[in-house]
Amino acid sequence: MNKGLSWFTWSALIVGFSFLYLPIILLILFSFNESKLVTVWGGFSTKWYVELFNNQGLMNAAWVTLKVAFVSSTVATLLGTMSGVMLTRFGSFRGRTLFSGMIYAPLVMPEVITGLSLLLMFVAISWDRGFATVTIAHITFSMCYVAVVVQSRLATFDHSIEEAAMDLGCPPGRTFFAITLPIILPAVVSGWLLSFTLSLDDLVIASFTTGPGATTLPMKIYSQVRLGVTPEINAVSTILVGLVAVGVLVASVISRRSEANRLRDERLAVAET
Amino acid sequence: MNQKHQDTKAPAVEYLDSSSTDSVPGTLEGFHKQLQLLPPYRWLSQAIAGSGISARGLLIATPYLWLLLFFLAPFLIVLKISFSEYAIAQPPYTALFEWVDDIYIQVKLNLENYQLLYEDSLYWRAYLNSVKIAGISTLLALLVGYPLAYGMTRAPRHWRLALLMLVILPFWTSFLIRVYAWIGILKKEGLLNLLLLNLGVIDQPLTVMNTDIAVYIGIVYSYLPFMVLPLYASLEKMDDSLLEAAADLGCRPIKSFWQITFPISIHGVIAGCFLVFIPALGEFVIPDLLGGSGTLMIGKTLWAEFFSNRDWPLSSAVAVVLLLILVVPIVAFQKMQEKDKVA
């Protein structure tokens, strides 16, 4: 029965993946279009990329976005990893239910509500909106994603390794850096990458929490897209998609290699005893 | 370093120290060791390592305070402002609490915003329409996602990881760009109409852009990975021999699908539906870019109320009611997940 793929499997895979990828492929293709008309092919050209790099407004927005993404994902990874460790390793502490609620709620909260609530708070404490407020907003929702990723990684590995280290007199902080962190590192790295792309991508929350001088790239793209499809936006999109694709591929190669190393080390450890 | 503790060292620490001399530079432990040469890092790590309890407290306090300050407090402020009145001022709402004669606190709880949401048909139609659009999109995503997830589990084992990566990859690329990509395809002089006209399937261009259909397509496309992943997880666990046994006993494939495969995957179906339905309900970008002026969705209404009308109290009330509506599916989902864990 399982010899080769049936026609059904083939067509399901082909239809499904074309649906997922065709729009992106078309977008990339038309970013190299000579013609200004997006649907008419006028020959291969990279002129939209040149134009893009001369567009000062877009470049400024890209720079702001990268800065926000870098700072917010780094802080979010720190806070998120702490939260993940708390949820899996600290047993019950006071206010644990509230804490895990606050970790999971932002994941399902509509962006319009998150954005609105943060803005209203910044106004209430009369904090001028700008780079800092966008970054804080991004840290807040990204750290919850990191916490979930780290938590699921921590849940799958054997707690007894840490207990063994501590039984042998290794202090908790040291145990964390020597044992726990190397094991959960792939999760921490993918949490960082996830936060980075979430921040890079966010339109709604940034629109609410930003102020003058801190317009992000998605906001810029959004205001241009409302006026219609332009090859320039296709070019920006292509660069963003390319960056993310390369990042994800590199991350998956790293995580697979570290997994292989860990398995090898474990096998060696077993062989030595 | 660590001279003082030399003689009181515990065996594990000693082991780590001895192994660190030949530990590969570049590993985290090696990095930690190198950083120990810097006094501030050494003091910090010693302070943290030396006082187990306070470090634990510190560790709990930091993310906890962050979330209290930037997640819970803002939400309470939304709740508060939803009970205040619109005013032409900066910020544009009246105060909820006021001191009267320095002795009393006067609390003005203004329910008008909620009353308006109830009375003005625009708002409850927007809520109902959001539920309808999210519901239909969820069913469509199931129809598209199920065959895909099924096909993935039937594919050769060594393909599966790559196929899984291919499903996840679009999720990492920009949401805005993925929605934008559909504008070029769906608009009147877009690629879809061009293709269909050239093939002779239609002789008048279809109007898909700026209709509810475009919104369905956008939501299904954007949230498909959320549907496929839980379906794949539940279908992968299925034992093929069940289907073989059914076939041996003369069961037709379609019947064995409904009798065996579908019931086994039901948890994946429910999880996938929740994961698409919940975010779709409050969606703003997709109805705004792909939908038309007639496409009512509550996320769009909130946005317009806030940015165009600058009515902050009313948009806060819209947000509070939207959350109350969302609580139902979220709690149901949580209950189901817990039941799964027990079972």
C-alpha cells in the first residue's frame, strides 16, 4: 500500500505548497521587472533596488526597524529565558498562576488591543513616544514567545542532570551556566531569531506606540501599499524575505549540528562509564 | 581567580575547573571562564552564585515586574478609560476620579460607551461579522490544510523534516509582505485575472480584491501553518497498520478515512481551528488591505475609531468587549489542552 506516493498525496503536496509559495515567488520575480506596471513583464532589471537604496525615507525607516529589532530581541531573549526557567524549574512560587497567565495572554491577544493598551499607558504616565516606547512594546510581546520556546525545550530534557551537578556541590548559578544553558542554547537562539523577525514584521503595535522620528519599515511599507503595488515595495520585500530565509536556514543548520554534538557527547559519556 | 574558595571547593566545581583547561574555547563554559577575568562579571556571577535565595528572588522579580508594568497595568488603564468620556483635550478623555473639596474622591463611571456599542448596529454587526469571517476562514483553512498535512505524513520519512521546514518558513517571513503579495494577484488587472482571461476561462475580469473573498484568501494563506502543524503532529502518530487492516477487511478508502483517520486526528483538527480562529477574530491588516469598505471587522473598527475619530474611550470599550468575546474560545481551548494532558 505504501509503495511510492499515491496521486492524491502528490497533488495535495503540490497544490498546498504552491499555494504557500507562489505568491512570494511572484513577488520576488516582479521585483526584477523593468516595467513600472507590476503585472506586465518588461524585462529583467535591478533598477528598483538601486532606486530603493536612494530612497532616504525608506532607508531611515529600515535603520530604525533594525535597531528596534536588535535591542528588543536581545532584551526579550534575556527576560524570556528567565521566564521559561522560572516556569519549568522553580516549582510553585507566589503568583505563579498570574505569571503564567501573563506569559500566555500576549500570544493570543489581538495586536490592536496590545498596541492600544500600551499607548494609553504611555500617555497616562506622559512618556514621550518614540524609539524607546516601540522597543518596550516589542520586548513585552516577544519575551512571551521566547519563554514558550525555552520552556518547551526545558520540559524535554532530563532534570536529573542538573540535580546531579547540584548534589555534587555545584551552586545553582554555576549549574545554570555550565549545564542548563548549553543544553537550551538552541532554543534561546531560535527565541532570539523569532523575536527579531516578530519585531521586524510588526505593523500594528508599532503604529500605536511610535512617535515622530521613529517610523518603522512596516509602517512605511503599509502607507505606500495603501496607495497601490509598486516595484520598489516588491524589492524591499524581496530583501526582507531573503534575509529571513537565510537566517532560518543558518539557524536550522546550527541547531542540527549542536543536536548531533550533544548526542555524540552523550554516547561518549555512556561509553566511558 | 577564586583563590579564596580554593580549599573549600566542591567536587563538581573542581571537575569543571580541571576540565576547563582543555575545554574548547568558544563554548559557553569557556566564554564564562574568560569573562570571569573581568572583575564586574566575576563579582556579579559570584554574588549570584553565592546567594542562592536572593538570586532566585531577583530572577523571579525581573520578568514578573516587567509584565506587570507593561502588560497588566496597560490593560487596567484601557478598562479605566473605557468608562470615561470623550473630551476635546490632551489626552482626549475625562478623568475617572476627581477630588472634590480635597476630601471626597468622585468616581464618574460613564457607561455611555458600552451603551453605544449595544445600540449602534455598526458595532455589533462588526463583532458578528468578525466571528463570521474568522469562522469561514477557519473552515477553509481546514479544507486546504488537511490534505496538505495528510500528504506530508504519507511522504517518505526522509522528506518529512524538509517539508515541515517548508511549512514553517513562510511563518517567519513578514506577515505584511505576504498579505501585500496577494494584492498584485487579486486586483482587477492582477495576475489571476490575467491568467484566467488568457486561458479563456472568463471573459470579464473577476472582482475579488476588496471583497470578503479576498479577506478569506488572505486569512487562510497567512494562518495556514497554524492549521497544518497540529494536524501534522496528530496524523503522524497514526499507525499505518490500522488502514491496512481496514483495507484487508474490505473497507473502502473513503470509509476508512472517516472511520479511522479523521477520528484519530480530531485533536489536531480542533487545535488547528482554534489557532486560526483566535488570531483571525481580531485581525486588522488583512481586512484593511484586502477587504473593501464594506468589510466590517472589529479590529478595523477599533483602528478607525482610534486613529480617525480619535475617540479613545470608545475604542477602549471596543477593545474590552472584543477581549470578552475572545475569552470564550481561549478558555475552551485551554480546557481542551488540559484534558488532553490528562488523557
